[in-house]
Amino acid sequence: MQTNATPAENIGATPAAPRRSRDWRPLLIYVVFIGLFLLFAITLHERGFLSENNLMNIARQSAMIAIMAVGMTFVLSAAEIDLSFGAVVALSAVTAALLLPYGVVPAVAGALAAGAVCGLVNGALVSRIAIPSFLVTLGTAGIITGITRWISGLQSIPVDNDVFAFIFGSGDIGPVPVLFLWMVAIVALGHVVLRKSAFGKAVLASGGNKLAATYAGINVGRVKMWVLLLNALLASLAGILYAGRLHSARYTLGENDLMMVLTAVIIGGTHLFGGKGSVVGALVGALIMGMVNNGLILMGLDIDQQLILRGVIIICAVTLTSGRLRRPRR
């Protein structure tokens, strides 16, 4: 007669590994995108939402947000924050416009150099002096804005170079806007770097567990320096694209982009406290923001109604795609 095993006989037995349920939450960003697209396509069909011209307008409106969202994805993945990139956008746009009479190359190089200096200052203060990035970038945002207002004289600077405008903003290659090509190129490069390169893995490791990353031989301070520099350079590129698209540069450019970029990145699945990021998700988040803005305008709503509905949609999308933003205690 077979008897049941005693507890003593089961001491050495290996317990069965608990089954881990798959987290479907990252896929919800695509469900939200498709749902909003279908909603606007049905309700705004007669107002031309699905027209080629309108869809290309959404791509143009989303391009700069998506490019800045790529840089912010790296910053948040490293458990840092950058509040100064909007000011960098304006500084780079104004710098490019001021240097444009000397040629396209000096204008672009000068704008990128201005952004690089801002990123290096932020990175040095965060990584070398160990000042929290929130405080550092909050302070440098004010400094950069003051410099931009000073060198621009609070005036809009025209951009009348056709070559510059075509390459950096207002050109079209067939039916495809040049801005869309810039967006695709930056997103593809950012995705490869974050997912496939050693630097991307170091960024995620530094944001996930700083102590473990240090023991693994990762220079966490250098990683933080590089992500803040990268974010500033992409903000500079966005400023150049703004100048090319609008045919002018003004010190107010980028001042309303902070919330749009952060929302796009968080909706896209990047953790607010580091360790996980998605460049492709940030792109989809940026497209959602552009589509919502475009749809609300086509509905003919007043600006106050647009702000209310936009806020409701953002809160719902963040709730669905991000869940709890707080790190669980172990």
C-alpha cells in the first residue's frame, strides 16, 4: 500500500517556481493610440481628419516632441530629470537664426554647441557635485532663458535661408515632410542605442539600481553626464527644426513643451524613477499628443475646452499605460 510522503522526505525537494503572469500594460499604449485614432476618424471624418494633408500635419506637429522625448527617455531611464530642455530649444533656435547669415553649417554647429554646453553644465553639476538634477536643471532653465532673452532682444529673428528651411523643417520629399524623416531617424537610432548598445544597458542599470550598477563596474556618474548631454543635444536639434519650420526664432520657443514631452515619455512606458524605458513607446506617446491636439482643434472647441479635454485624456492614458508610478518596496 502506497503511503503519502512525510514532511521530512520533502525537505530536499525543490519547490515549484511560481508562474509569472505576463505584464500586458506596455501594449496598452498601442491600444490607446488605435482607439483614439478610430474615435477621431469616425467623429471627424467630414472635417478631413483622415485627409493626407491633415495626417502629415499631425506628423509635423509631433516631430519635435518625439525627438525631445527620445532624449527624455534616456534621462528618466537613468533615474534623472531635466527641466531645462525647453529653454535649450529657444537658445538653440535663436543661436541658429543669428548665425545663419554666415552660412548653414556655422548656424547648425553654433546651435548644437550651445546645447552641448548646457548639457555639459547640467551633467557636471549632477555627476561631479552630486546636486539633484531636479534642482540643477530648474536653476539652469532660468539662466538659459535669461541668456536667450538677452541675445534676442525679445525680438523674433527671421530665418530667410531657403536651404536651411528646407532641410530643417519646412521641406517635403514628395508627400513626406522632412520633419517626419528626422523624427523616424532619431527614434530608430535612439531605440537601437537604448536596446542594443552597452551604453543603453548601462543607462537602464544605473537607473534601476545605482549600487548594483556600480559594483558591476559601471561609472554611474559618467552615464548621468552623457544622458543629460544627449538630452540637451536633441533639444538643440528640436530648436533648429522649430526655426526651420516657422521661418523664425523667438525666445518663447519650447516653453510649453515640458509637459507634452514628459507625458509622451511616461505614456510610452518609461518609468518615472528609472530602470525601464521605451523609445518606440515615447514616439507613440508623442503621436497621441499630436493627434489629440489636432482632433480637438478640428472639433472647433475653445481653448479652455481643449485644455480640459486634453487633461482628461492625458490622465486616462497615463493611468492605463503606466499603472502605479511609485516603486514598490522590496
